[in-house]
Amino acid sequence: MASGDATIPPEPADQDDSGRRCEKCAAAMKQLAELPALSIRSAIKVFRCYACNHVVADRA
């Protein structure tokens, strides 16, 4: 149910948290995890394309 109140966050299913497209098939990728930064290594975000099963890890 949609609400006109701006203080209520949208449903999780309505959010596109991936923000990334697959290089192989151009489908939307889903973010699986965000690994925290450790020592001198930066944080890493892991994405998966459910259309072609392509997995990518990006520095955050």
C-alpha cells in the first residue's frame, strides 16, 4: 500500500539497491554483500546478476 507521507520509507521490494548493470547481459544486478574495510584494504561490494549468474566485486 502506497502512502503519501514522505516520512515512511518505501517497501523493500520497491527499492533497487543494486545500482549496477551486468556487463554480459545488461540486466539489473542485485547487491549480495558489502564487506567492510580491513586495515589497508578498502570495502568491497559484491553483486550478482540473476539473469546470467555473473558475479562482480567492486571497491566501495
